[in-house]
Amino acid sequence: PIRSNNLKSICYDAESERLFIALYSQGLCSYDIRNGKFMNLLDRTGGDRNVLKLAIWNGQLLYLSARGVFRMDLKSGNVVPVLEQSGCQIFLMDSRNILWAVHGYEVIRMDSSG
């Protein structure tokens, strides 16, 4: 069960049939729709409790936290930084699958190759 009322973002991955849930101060969780189980992913995110936004990008979970933008391989669970800088405020994907992030007064563009 979710023990927080500070839900920031929900993202659905159709391939794994999982919901990913960002909870500010509680971190990242997943809910497996097939077996009905919740899993806390704090260990995979290095204990990052302040997850703000989620998206699926090129078959990986992309998340924005207080430490930057990271992507998690949904098969292995490995997490790598995309933009490891605190202060990133938002990210979005356009119709061409290009990731845009805002960091301070700078707009950063990343194509699907990362």
C-alpha cells in the first residue's frame, strides 16, 4: 500500500504491465498489475526519496528527482544518470521522441540515443 499523500506522477509500462508511482519524500514505487504487488524501488534509485516526474522513454523509465534526471532499464533495474544535476525543473518528450529538460535558464535537448 502507498503510505503517502504526496503523489507526484504515475506512469504505465504496457510491456511489463506495471505502474510506476513517484512519491515526494517516499521515492519511487512500482505496482505489478499481474500479481497485485507493490515494490519500493528506493534501493535502485540510490535512496533518492524526492521523485517528481516519470515517463517511459525508449523502453526505459525516465524519472526526475531532486538530484537530476535518471533512466532505469526496466528489464535489469539498472539506473544511469541522464542529467545528474540538481535544479532540473522539468522534462518532456516531443512527438519525435526527443527529450527536453529545463535546468535553471538552460534548455537541454537529448535525442533518443541518450
